[in-house]
Amino acid sequence: MPREIPKAYEPQEIEQRWARAWYEERLYRADAGAPGEVFSIVIPPPNVTGSLHIGHMLDHTEIDILVRWHRMRGYNTLYLPGTDHAGISTQRVVVRQLTEKGIHYRGLGRDEFEKKVWEWKAESGGTITRQMIALGESCDWTRERFTMDPGLSRAVREVFVRLFEDGLIYRGRYIVNWCPHCLTAISDLETVHEQRNGKLWYLRYPVVGSSEHLVVATTRPETMLGDTGIAVHPDDERYTHLVGRKVLLPLMNREIPIVADSFVDREFGSGVVKLTPAHDPNDFEAGKRHGLAEIDVMTDDAKMNAAAGKYAGLDRFEARKKVVEDLTALGLVERVADHVNAVGTCDRCKTDVEPRLSMQWFVKMKPLAEPAVAAVESGQIRIIPENRRTEYFEWMRNIRDWCVSRQLWWGHRIPAWHCGDCAEITVARETPAECAKCGSAKLTADPDVLDTWFSSALWPFSTMGWPEQTADLKKYYPTSALITGYDILFFWVARMIMMGLKFTGQVPFRAVYLHSLVRTAEGAKMSKSKGTGIDPIDLNLRFGTDAMRFVLASMAAPGTDIVLSEDRILGARAFANKIWNAARFLLVNLEKVEATGITLEELAAPEIRAAAPHRRDGKLDLAERWIFSRLAATTAEVNAALAEYRFHEAAHVVYHFFWGDFCDWAIEWVKPRLTGADREDVVVAWRNLFAVFEAALRLLHPFMPFLTEELWHRLPQAAGARSISLQPFPRARPEARDLGAERDMALLQEIVVAARNARSELKLDPRRKVAAEVSVSAPATRALIEANLEPLVRLASLASLHIAPGEGQRLDPAKGAVRSSPDFEICIPFGDAIDSKAEIAKLRKEKERLARDVESKTTRLEDAAFRSKAPGEVVKTMEDTLAERRVELQKLSERLKQLEAAPQE
RNA sequence: AGGCCCGUAGCUCAGUUGGUUAGAGCGCUACCUUGACACGGUAGAGGUCUGGGGUUCGAGUCCCCACGGGCCUACCA
């Protein structure tokens, strides 16, 4: 490794180099035969047509942090990547491509089209996986899966057939959500409801054999062409006399019955509902109850068909206009009101969904949902954050059957064959030669494919080779956790749980962590179509992937959405740069040491680092005891935070340790020793510093893999050392905790800060070193200061620090600015210009604050109820604190009095 | 309609079981180009936790109400 190290961290080249190396060396290949406790995660499969967006970046950052953390802690770790085949999206992409070449896909035929899709996949379907590789995600790329792979396809067929055999799959004519643009049925979940300002038309239908009219209210007048009845509430006295009679459907001149049905809301509109069983789910149900005809008045692309009479050929929205016009001309529109309603739109293409009667395949969900509810209730699966459980239960308990057939050419073909002779359906794992019922060979394969999510639901086990009992399945299933966005809870989390339980008898994962959404600076949901999405690749290039990972992790508080701003990213980039420069400090200073004949290998070889902390004459310097203690504490905190998916907390403690403890204090404290004259001390100081630094890199590695890998390799390593990611995570060594050292160090830091503060208030020239005086309240503090005089003087920019004799001595506020604590007082002598006014103002403010605090505590402690009811510990703490504060207040008041009495300048 | 979440420093957000003087990052102010780092250093200003009521010895934290914002589910035409 080159000793030259640039002044600022430039991530681009470094990230590229390591990403490639990790991938090419297959560094993260899992070994199902290896021992060890297992940690496994399957990626929530991204859409194969997609490219990485900021939501993936967050998701994958969290996954990769957990994966790297576990791997370093010795778990047998698997992170399995892959993509799903995204039926509708992919078909659309390829159809468009063909159209651009002047080819109509229907003309190609199904087989030929499928070939084209595979060609497209080979060429362009790898965007997101390439991006993941570039991001350095520690996946096992040898196990990459795709939902249309032969193995996974086999799992899909197996599941379909078994569900069918268990009576959980049926086929029938029902109202489904139909997308007239994608030309397929879609499920309820793929139908997104949107609030619209629409109209409510009140239409007059003449009652046959009477001069009366019945007024119906509708939001979709064009569907009246398919009306086959109208309904009123059975108890609605306004209309009881008309039940059983007929109305003459205007425009169509069709007589349709008036029926009574309690589903009608008397309060809404006129209390009369037109019934269009082929275009509305409620009407469909009502139609069944009353034996009404089902007249489909539209084509599959939502134009009016022959059943719509003279409106045939019109688009549904044109037809609406025309129908209203014609009815108006006939005087049959009583009135029009504004009306807000929820319109279903296609999740993929945003076209208004048409509820449409058609023959589809469905999965019965209730029997699958029950065990899935139980698994979460019993805690076999943990959902984090917990409040999402409510949503899960709510949805699961009201679950509706799942329409799984799609009228597409790209996807898993439904394994069903229709007999040309007896019309029976044969469902089978392998293409049957003859009809299961009549033996006829006139079989036609069902044209439909399955919903993409059907295969996604099997992902946790289909990727591991199920239905074979493979070594992977035995070792890595159930997986440890599923990390995904809360918006996807029902799409696959719930379905994976149902399918996992049904087909493996086990939960698919032991925990579900649902992270938040990344929002724009305005707090809006990012949207590709609105152009408000952030391209993470672009940000990674500009600021570094590590910085992006870190900022996402540090903002990823469970249950809170992330508002990403450039300022925050800059902060993370600065952190990366800080670490880089800490390394730079070590490496450039080392040259000076090497000049004396000490080698880097002697100071920082792996076995040397492993033997830390190193002692001098059996003793360890206070600052060293302290930093090793902080390291152990920080490690414990990181472990605890990550175990609970508290990424933001983990990121925060690492940040504070590295910057606040290590850079600000540990390095500063030790500086002179590193180039001192005492050879043995130099060696010990360096060894300890390197040991802490290297451990800190490992601590940080899950969050910032590239930077830490690069710096780790710049340290001397054993021959053949491959990667920091394969090194053990720091241990939380309780024996390294040294509360005494932490307390002592805190006291010394307090002295330094007090001195700096006094200097700053006095507006002393920062370069001017002054002789300061300190007094102590206890002999131990004196010893502590004496033992650490050099760093104290240096870090507080003093010329000297004189320790006043005895204990509890008050320093003279006339001589300089005095700062105090219960343990010490320090006096920084006034400079040439004495600004006693500022000093007085400062002290007054401080006094007020203290006085307020003393007063409130006094009141609390005088309260008999508090003393009797609060825990003794709390009372005791408050008493101690109050005593200290009183002394402080007393000191402060005296100082203030003296200053105020002195002549003002 | 039902359910969930949020409202804490100028901004974006932490604050696990209620318990000392409520934290961070960025921004801001002053000073510092000190030989790791100006993507830096040092010091500092700045919130009484949306409002009201309640429980409690004690509430940012628990309960109720109001206001403001967001999200999800739902077949009211």
C-alpha cells in the first residue's frame, strides 16, 4: 500500500475498485456446509425492469448493515439477491420496444414473444443487480435468483397444484379490477384508490304503466346502458308500492324490475340504486340475489360494445358525455350534484380500473390467513415496529380472495388444461396427455399467467430450492428477517407468511422489519412519474456510497419517514473525510517514527493489535484506559441498537465515538508521546493508538464498507489478509470497561473546557499562553491533575497550571476569570484589556440558571409527598445534586459580588 | 366511514419502560489558515416540548379534548 495519502477522501475510485474486488472474489459466498449459527436474509425481490431508487438504497443499506454485522460476528451468513419478473411492467417494456421497431406483438405469437422477453432480460434486465454490485452489497451472487428461473417456476407449479388439490383455488366469473390499458385483471392490492371530485347524476326512470318516475343517483351514467334492475330498501316507505313493478330503462327501452334489497342506503342520493351487475361488484352481488341478467356493455379496452346499442364504439368517457346529453334532451336528468368519490386506478399505468365481469382464477385466502395471523400473534414472527401489527391483523382478518390470473403473455402459465370434449379442467404438475375426466386428447392450455406476486410469495423458500429438501433449505430456512418498506406489508410480507406456513410448515422469517419511506425535501412521497425521485446513483457518485449509507442509517429511526436533504449528506461526507484524516494522521506521523528505526509492522501488525491494550511498566495511561473503555461501551451500544433495528442509534454512537472521543480527545491527548524521545513509550503509545483505530474501523465497517476496507488495507496486515469484512467485529469486552477512567477523564475534559471557555470569554488571543491556577476540592483530584499536567496545559493552551495548596481554596476573581465545578476551580488571568462587564454578565446569567434550579429542587425536596412516595434513590440523587448546586451558587455569588464591587473600567 | 402516525432549537429529526440543568446533525455568532482534517478547530447563542384539561410526589414521555399535518384500509351507487 502506498504511504502517500491524499489530503481529502475521494471515494469514487476506491469504491469502484473494492466493489469489483468483492464481487469477483466471490467474497460473500455462503457455505451451507459450514458450522455456526445462521443469519440469512433474502432480498425483497426488486422488479427486473427497475433501476435502483432511493427506497431500495435505504432497504439495501439496512439489510447490508445487518448482514455485514452478523458475518463479522461469526454467523454463517447468507444474503441472497435476485429479481422478480414483473409481468405487467416487463411485458409493457418489451411491447413498446417491438412497437418502435414496427412489430405488433400479437402478430409474433406467444412463443416468439416470450423469446423476445428473454432476450430483453438478458440485455437490459440486469440494471438493478449491476447497481447493487456497484454499491458493494455483500450478497452471495452465486445464489442469485429470478422468479422465472426453472427451479422457481417448478415451485410455482407445485404450489398452484397443491392449492388446487386442497380446494383453495377456484375459477369463476366474478367482477374483477380490469385495467383497460394493460388488458388484464389486477388484484385489489394493485388497484389504488384515488379521491376525485366527480358528479352525481340524478336520473329519472319512468315506471312502466304509471306516470311516476323513479330517480336513481349514479356517478357513472354510461353504465346505465347495462342496467338490468333497480333497487330500493325494503323498509323505505317512499317506494314500497313500486317493488315488483318495472321501469323502462331510458335510451335502451328495456323493461327492468324494481327489487327490494337491504344493501341500499336510504340516506344516500335518492335512496334508489340502479343495478348494473356486469360493471359493479355490489350490483353483481345484488343481481345474483334477484336473478338479474348480467349485461357487459364494454370491450376489454373500455369502449362500448354492441350491447350498448347506438353508443357502441365510443370510449367509456365519451359515452358518459353522450348519455348525459341524450338524457338531458329527454328531460330525464333531474339534477347534477358535486360528489367526491374514490376511483380505482391501475397501480402500474394509472388508468381508471373498470370493474368488469370475467372468468378468472382465485385463491381462497381465509384458510391461509388464519395460521398467518396466529404466527404473528404468538410471536413466532416479530413485526417491528410493533404498531404495524395492527395493520397486519386488520388486513388479514378482513382478507378477500385473491385474483391470481393475468391476461398476459409474460409470467408463469397457469398449469391448467381445458378439455375440448367434456369441458373439464385438468390441473397438473406436468403437461397432461389427456383429460383427467374423459381421457380426450383434445386439450388446450389455459392462456392465463399468474400474478407476479404469486411467485414472490414463495421467494423465501423457492430461492432455496424448494420443493427439494436442499442443503440450503435446511440450513438457511426459515430466514432470519425480512427487511422491507411498510408500504409493501400486504404485497408480499403477508403473502410470504401465508405461503411459507402452508408449504414448509415453518415461518418464512422470524422477524419483519418495516422501514420508513424516503421523502423529498418538501416531505412528499417521491414519485418517478412526478420527477421528484432522487437518483441514489447520482448522489453516490457525488458524495460517496458510504456517506449515503451513513446518512440513511443515521436517519432511519423505526417508524419515522426520512426527509433527505443535501445538508445531511454533506455531514456524512464530512464524517468519512474525518476518518480518512485520522488515518492520514497516523500514516504521515509514522514516517517520523520510522526514521528512528521503528517499523510499521512492529507497531501495528495484526498480532500486536490483537494483544492490546499494551502497557508501559505494567501501567496503562489514563487516556488509553479511557478510550479502550469507550470502545467497549460503544461496541455494546452498537450491538444493542442493531439487535433492535435501531440503525439511527447505532450510527449515532459510532459517529460520536469516532469523532467526539477518538479524534477530539484520544488523538489530541497522545500526540506528543508519538514522537517523544522515550522509545519504549513511543512504541506503546503507537501500538495502542493503532489498536483502537483498527477496532474502530471494524466497528464502522457495516456502515461504511468502502472507506473502512481501504483504510484497513493501508494498515499493515498479515500476508493474504483479504478483507476487513471477514474480520471479527469488535467484542464488547466488559473487562475493558473502566468507569474510574471514564470519570477521571470527564473531570479533566471539564477542566480543559472550563479553561477554554474562560479564555474565550476574556477574548484572549488564541496563540497567547497564560499561566493559570487551579484549586481542588479533594486530594485525589490534585493527584489526577498532577499526573496529567502536560495534556491539560497543552489542550487548554496554557503556559502553566499552578495547583493551589490545600483543598477547597477559593480563587480570587479579581485576578481573572474563574470557572468552577464541585471538584475544582480554575482561574484564567485577565489579559491586557479587562472586560469585566462581559464577565459580570456571564456570571449573572449563570447564577440565574443555578438559582432557578436550586429553588425548584428545594421545593421538591421540601414536599413531604415527594419524600414519602418517590423511590429513595431518586430522592438521594436529588439531595446530592442540590447540595452541589448550592455550593456552586454560593461560589458564584461571592465571585459576582467581588467583581461588582471592584471599580468598573 | 374505520384505523394508524406525527406536531420538541431557524431547518431535519432523536428522546427504550414517566425521575437530575431535554439531545444530535445542519444552519447561525465570534475567534482560529496550530505541521491529520476549513469536508477542519475552539467557544457560544438558541427549544419549556402545538393548545387546553386530567392522572401522578413528579409528564416531552400516560389518559381525554381541540387544532394542524401525513398515511393506510373500505363495495355506499
